[in-house]
Amino acid sequence: MYDPISPNVNFVEQEKKIEEFWREHKIFEKSIEDRKDGTPYVFYDGPPTANGKPHIGHVLTRVIKDMIPRYRTMKGCMVPRKAGWDTHGLPVELEVEKMLGLDGKEQIEEYGLEPFIGHCKESVWKYKGMWEDFSRTVGFWADMDDPYVTYHNEFIESEWWALKQIYEKNLLYKGFKIVPYCPRCGTPLSSHEVAQGYKTVKERSAVVRFKVVGEDAYFLAWTTTPWTLPSNVALCVNPVDVYVKVKAADGFTYYMAEALLDKVLGKLATEDAPAYEILESYKGIDLEGKEYEPLFSYVKPICDKQNKKGFFITADNYVTMTDGTGIVHIAPAFGEDDAKVGRKYDLPFVQLVDGKGEMAEPTPYAGTFVKDADKLVLIDLEKAGLLFDAPKFEHEYPHCWRCNTPLIYYARESWFIKMTEVKDDLIRNNNTINWIPESIGKGRFGDWLQNVQD
Ligand SMILES: [Zn+2]
């Protein structure tokens, strides 16, 4: 026996009726109760954030997350389904920051951490009712009356418990790493976050003269971030490429890569004279160890205090012949490649920028935001006769996806989990998972595991 369906069916009404029937007769609760001797198949909802409204994308994920437990239920399993709420994270804090008219970490601390956290805890429930309605409407079954909440102490304690296990396995370490860092938010960003904020910017780069010790000659090096020059401690060449010493038409003698001569010096040519005359030629590695004078007098004392030697030529394969002069300036505090060269040659560590992204003492630009310090550095180099050129350079530069501030690459002390040490286990376990579609597990996720980072 069945009820005939009207040709003018009102689907919304029909859905509401079914939803009402389920609720009234506690069908979800019965689906568990009736199978309490069945094999457990436990579902924990990957928790949504209730301070944002549900949108059409959530319909798809809720439907998929309902389909599989429902299928297992129909196969006779006992399927408890625990709802959850994600109440942590910067999106919540940013919203409260906006509401209170605060700007940045310092103002939050002034306002008071406890009251600020209180507001965050309220704010996370803003759309809870809407989420519950929405979940019922799409037929998503979960225990909404007893959810897990990420700000509850029991949940936080379980996180600490997990971290302790990691620590006891010797997989937790305090390191020093170059991270993309937002000076306004005062926090490092994940590579996923960095990828969201690239913008094309046109900035002044610098081609700088580094005076060779004991010779009337200069190394010509190029950088796109002049603000890192006060923290320079070395220069780097490619070990196998060809470098030359030339007499240039501007009267100076330079060392640089042969492949880039015309690109850099070409404009010095006149009707009467060529741009340069080659005096000698070398392999990059032949220049290794050659010393130069620091650009700024205040840097050497910092290096001496660390008992480390700087201001000489290093060699590494990462230097390419695509841009610049073939000689790269090295500031180990501000770039992953630089840090690597710094470790290899045991270079001094000079970080003349503070956590707010401002230039630090003893530079004369203390308190100036790094990007604004670019031109001040260029002016000082120009005055000292050390600036060969400051060409405009267009490139993709990462900005904070939250607040639009240009990111800086910055050495920070941070805690890391040694994922690289468990890489083989991760890959082996991933291969046992029945991924649908298969391409996700083998491709996107598999590739990510192959290149897993601490
Ligand atoms: Zn930011």
C-alpha cells in the first residue's frame, strides 16, 4: 500500500513533513538503539565553525558525511554520530578584533586577554541556530545535543595529551626556521595561507658594490629586498658557472657572472667605448673565501661578538644565471637558501629586524617598517658610493590573506613536529586507505606526503 503522489508535489513541504516525522519518532536515536549489538562504526564530525553562516558548499560535505554512516547503519552497524564545533582559530579572533575596534596583537594585550577570549567564546556561537536548522533540513544526522567543542578543557587536554606522546617519542623540537611571517598579526603563516595572498608589486631592487679587500675592485650583487642588506654577512656564487673581472666604462672594476654582463653593464656603453673590458675569468668556486668590506660599519661588531667570520664569498648551486649579477647577497635571518648557506659556512647570524617587521638598533632606521626602509637603505648606499643601480623590479610578492600586510621571511624560534622522521609510515598507511576517487590519495595527498615538512 502506498499514498499516490500528487502531480503538483510541494517538495519543501514534503521534506518538512519527513523531517518532522524523524524528529517526533526519534528515528536517529532509534537507528543507534536498535543496533546496539551491531559492530560499532563511529563517526566524529569534522567540526564546522559556527561563527560563519553555512553556505551551499557545506551542503555537499554534509550530504557525503551523512551518506556513509547511513549506509553503514543500513548494513547493521551501530553508528554513533558525534557532532562537533570548531571554536578556535584566527578567523574568530579577527572578527572580534574588528568588533572591538582593535588593531593587532599589542592592542589586544592592552585590552586584556581574558575579556578578549570571553568575547571570542561568545562570538563562535553566532550562527549555531542557523547551522542546526540547516543540518536538519539537509537530513544530516548527528548528535547535536552532546557535541564536542574544541574550546572545552577536555578537548584541549586531549590535544596536550597527543603533544606529550609526540614529545615522548622525541619528535618535538624547538628549532629556528625561516618562516613567512605577518608582522601585523605577529604570526607565521602556513604555505597554504601564503599561497592565498600573492600580488604583483613593483619595487626597487638594488645592484650593490661590495668592496673587495686588498683590491681596487668590487663584487656586484643584486637583491630584491634592500632592507635585508644591513643584515648581510656573505655573498654567494654558483660554484661551476663562469665569473669574470672586468674594467667597466664607469671607471670601476667589477667581479660578476659572465652570462649576465650585457644585461647589467650593457647600458654603460657609449659610441666611443664598449661597456666593459674583460680582465680575467674564473670558475665560481675559485672565488670562494675572497673577502669584502661590510656595507655598514655597525655589522662587524655583532659578528665579532658571536666569534664568527663573515664577509666572504660562499658557493652554492642555488645561485642561477637568470636574474641579477650571478652573485647573491646572503642574510641568513631572512631566507631559507640564505639560512642553508649560513649553516654550511657557519656564518654569523644578524637579524636587524624586530617581530613587528620594523628595522632594529643599531641601524639608523630603527622603528621603520622594512618595506619603507628600502628607500632609506638605497639612499645611504648611494651616498657611500656603493649603489650601482636601483632598477624597478616587478614580481609576485606574498601578502597576508587576513590583513593584506606584505609578509616577510623571518627567522623565528618555533616548535616543530618531526614529520620527516615518520614519512615512511605515513606513506605506507596512506597506501592502505580506500581513497575515492583514487586520484586524491595517490595524487594530491600522496604528493603532499612525499614532500612532507616538519
Ligand atoms: Zn596579517
